[in-house]
Amino acid sequence: MIAQARLVAVSLVLVLVLALAGIAGLSPQVEASPPAEFASGRILVRFRPGTPAAEVASAHGLNRGQVLEVLDRIGAQVIRVPAGDELRAVARYRANPNVLYAEVDGAVRALGFTPNDPMLPDQWGLARVEATLAWGVTRGSSAIRIAILDTGIDAGHRDINPKVVLARNFTTSPTVNDRNGHGTHVAGIAAAVTNNARGIAGLGFDSVLMNGKVLGDNGSGTWSWVASGIIWATDNGARVINLSLGGTSHSATLEDAVNYAWSRGVVVVAAAGNSNTSTLTYPAAYVNAIAVGATDRNDARATFSNFGTWVDVAAPGVDILSTFPRDRLGRDRYRWMSGTSMSAPFVAGLAGLVWATQWGTSNVSVRDRIQATVDPISTDQPIGGRINAARAVGAK
């Protein structure tokens, strides 16, 4: 049945589009090249702390801006402006000394790569990171929530269903369920139902899942959707957030959201990207995210994986078997997919296990433990060591 279900399709490439972004915090704004894609009629603005409400209202009035939403934990506002006037509106807001940063609401897409290689042994990645040894020490805990911020999760899949404890849709899709496949695949790698005599095992074992749909059914979305998902997951008890999405553009709004999660004790994991380049990929390159590169079954860097000293760790990412949305008859499906999108949830699942050990005292200790217990690999470009679940939980 699994062999029949092998997927050969166009890969999902996660691109976080280059935007007019300011540096997070209270740093001066940084000019950047105009983005290739962004949401029509929407920009993101953050005013300096303490700016009087009258000054804020005046700025919106002068710029024909209407507040659609406030990301109140980080102070960013989603502003409606006339379609076609986004870049000019950003420039006008930036000219206001009360504005900390202004940027378009850039587009994001899911990071994934569908292989055309011959089928690899089922879940070879779990064997490579020595998952069974790790599970002899800990199976994690249902108190550990791993938030999958992606295209949604097919919560009706019987290898997923008991795990999803909370769901929210931040997109324009009419459903929180996964109509794309990317999010369900990522979720299964992190924490599919394990030891149930069905389908696959998830590295996080007893960890549970939060379904934050921040990418639409076509695999794309906006910075504000992702930032909102991060804030929601943080405020609703996530201990780990998985972001199998990103691109080469810095967003102050997105970095603020990552920093918000980190400041509240969350481990943030993000895919390094699939462009075979050392160019920084965001949100993975933010200091408070674990950037994850991809390895193949020979412990070499996957040919598509981004690289560089900014990549913190690596994990299996080629021909990874995981859950996939059910067919029209409601039958569970599984697929092989490749990409750093598949590598990141290995790290997220491992973080779920480490939280349940003596090293699970803080997000700092969990991250440090994962990065300190990697196996060295021989690679043509730096992508960090490959994670070892057994070492991370003290099994060896």
C-alpha cells in the first residue's frame, strides 16, 4: 500500500520574499530591495513605544491607512492601504520619526522538495538518529505541545487524529484542515501516533500537536499570518514551534514574533531552505531559531540543502516517509517527500523528547542539549552536525 502511494510531483519551495524590512527591536530601519511578492493592499507598521495615540492616528490618516489587525504582543499593526500603493505607503510611513519600521506584508511558501529518487527504506531517518534507543529512555509526554505552523493538518488521518489538541486557521482558506499535504507530512515526522500498529512512528512519540494553519491551500501565505501563528502557539502552551517555511528576506515583524516565543520559553525550529546556497534564510537565520539543514542516508549534505555557519544542526531530509492527507474515500495515505521542511520536524520531535528529560529545564537547555549531542558528519559545506536522539536524551 505504501509503495502504491509514492508521490511524484512538483516540489513545494518555501520562499520568504525579499521585503522592505526594519531591524527588530529599537534598531534603525534598514533599506532593502523591493520584494517580488507581497499581499495586495496590506503593509506592516510598528510605531516606537510610547508614541501618543493621536500621533498614530494622524500617521494613518495622512497615509490613507486603516488598521486591520494589531499583533499586540509585538506591537506591529497590519494596515490596509490602496492596492498598488503598498511600496509608496511603506516609504511614507518610514519617513515618520515615530515609526520604528514599515514593510510590505510579504509572501511565504512551504519549504519542500519532492524527490524522483528510488524509494528508500521506510523511515530510515529514525534509524539514523537512533530513535529506538532514545525511546528506551523517554517517550516524551502528552504535556509537551509541538505547534506545526504550516498548511494545516489532516486531523482525520488515523495516524494523526489522537494527537491534535488545538487548531486555528490564520489564512483565507475556508478550513483549518490540510488541502495541500505539506503540513500533514511535517506533523507526522514530528509526532505521528506511535506504537499503534498503524502507519509510521513520530520521533516525538507521546508529544501532542497544535495545528496552526499559516499557509494557504496553495502553500503560500504572509508574514502576518506566520507571526500571528507564532504568537497564538506561544500563548496557548506550545513548548516547541516548527516552521518548515522561509526564504531570503528579513522581516522585523517575523523576527519580533520569533523573539516573543523565545522570550516565553519556546524552542523555535525552522527549515534552512532548499536552494543549495549559503544565503541566509529566514526565519531560520534569526538568532532565536534553530536553523536545520538536510542530510541524506549517507550522512552527506542533501544536494538541495542550504548551508553555512548560520545553520545550527542537520537532520534527515531525503525521501522521508510520513503521513499525507486522506483520499476521497477517507483512506489514510503516506508519502515520501524531501526538503529541509522534512528535516526541521525531526528536530522539533527531538525537542519534545528532550523537554521530558533532566535537560528540559528551559528552552535554552533544550536547544543547547540538541546542539551539543550531534554526530559529526563529513560534508562539502557546513550544515552543523546531524542530530542524535539517543545522545540528546542520555541513552548513550
